[in-house]
Amino acid sequence: MSLSIEHFLDIDDLSAAELETVLDRAEAMKSGADDAQLPQQTLGMLFEKPSTRTRISFETGMTKLGGHAIFMGPEDIQLGHGEPLKDTARAASRYVDGIMARLFAHEDIETIAEYSEVPVINGLTDDAHPCQTLADLLTIRERFDEDVSVAWVGDGNNVGQSFVIGCALAGIELTVATPPDYGMDDDVLDRAAEIGNPPAVTTDPTEAIEGVDVVYTDVWVSMGQEDRREEKLAAFEGFQLNETLLAGSDAKVMHCLPAHRGEEITDAVVESDRAIVWDQAENRLHAQNALLVELLG
Ligand code: CP
Ligand code: NVA
């Protein structure tokens, strides 16, 4: 089965069956299935924000697939000097076979998709990070059976929002614990409910992690929120993944990285055997390569 979608802007662009197809292919590619499947194809990569994992995994991913990737920071191209996004999308898509973009406003990736003649992949916006969710679901599936239970503890941010919807699609039992006023958008919870598997929602991290197999967190201050740092650090007191909160739990710990050690998670937890964060990071490569083959192949 190949994908019915034109672009991958959030995880629920995929149906549950399509999500499974991508994860199956990712698993096969990780196990060594032939991966030179996009010879001479080029992925244009547009970054408004910094990145380690997304940039490296897409760039090496395209090399492994037999193609090539072009990095474009805003200052490198005319976009940073006044050329409208829609013109950038129209021109770039006359050259490349796919566009991956990491942007601030989610509407901007919708604009690129509207004007692009080739598939567009969301490499993170303020609202969503679906490529991370693909890697996260692959990581969970590698270690647990379908009865797995997961808690998201922390900010209702881009990574969390795509993860909520991804868990709904994958049939994973999820509890979300955020401080009051820092929860997931209503629209995200509605979409999870429409899929038929909404998360349980609480403001109590201790309650959320009770008996779960996996606890997932992300930074409290996302890229672009630096001026809200003081306010957010105060609001998230008690939500840190540390040895006290996790005492009595044998849950594995996930984090999309980069981690802000001493804020949402301690150094000891990141360095402990609980942490499966490096598997998550590696799985970006396999999950995205599977997506690229399904979308561009
Ligand atoms: N998790 C993630 O997207 O990492 P980068 O910001 O390093 O790309
Ligand atoms: N929520 C974080 C994720 C980084 C990969 C951010 O947007 O900065």
C-alpha cells in the first residue's frame, strides 16, 4: 500500500493503516532492507530554527537512499532578504523532488504545501513535530507490545501535540500531565477524540506516571519562547523527571532531545538505563527514510 497523501504536515495526515505501513517499512529498513530507493532525488531542507537531529538524519537519510539533500538556512536564500515564502516554495519545487521545512508558524508550512509542486514534510513547527512522532512510535513498538501505556509529563507543545495524535492513531493508551494553562490545544484533543482514542488528561504528574511503561517529556521552553523562560520555569515546578518523581516506577524515559538537564529532566535520569532517548534519535533516520520512500518513491 502506498500513501494517499500529498504532503506530511502532521501525523494525522496518515490514516492508522498508513501509519502502520510507514512503521513497517522503517523497521525493515532498520534491519537492512535495500535502501537505495531514491536515486538522484533531491530533498530541499529549509530551516528557520536550529537543529541537530532533524538536519543530520534527513541529510544522511537522503544519502543512504541514493539521493541528496540541500540545507537552506533563512539567511542563505532570498527568503531571509524579503522574497515571500510562496515564491520560495514555487521556485524550489521546480528543482527539488521534496521539501522538508522547520518553521515557526504552522500556517507557513501550509503555505509552502499550497504552492509547492512536490511533497512537503513538516520538520517541526510551533504546533507540530510529526517526524518525531514517527520515530517515537517506532521506538515504543520496538520495546513494548500493544498493551503499552505511556505518560506525557510537561508542556503541551509541538512534540506533545503530534505525539497525542500519533498515540490515538496507533491505539496507545496515553495520559497527559501538564500544568493548568499549558495543556495541548483543544483542536489536538478533538482530533484524538475523533480518531477514537483521546488521552486521559490531568495536572498531576505523579498520578499520570503511576503504572505506566513509558514516561515522555520535552523542554519547557521551546525554540521561539525564550522571552517566556521565567514564567514557564515557575509554572512547571514539580514536573521535572527526576529520581524522586520516578521512585517506585520502572518506566522507560523518552525525550525527543535536545534535553535541558536540570529543567524538565535531570542529568541522572538522562544518563540512566531508563532512558531510551538515543534509540529515539536513531529512529528519526529509519522512520524518515521510510516516509521519504513512501512519499517520493
Ligand atoms: N528532536 C529534534 O527534532 O531535534 P533537533 O532539534 O536537534 O532537530
Ligand atoms: N519543543 C521543542 C522541540 C525541539 C526538537 C522546541 O520546539 O524547541
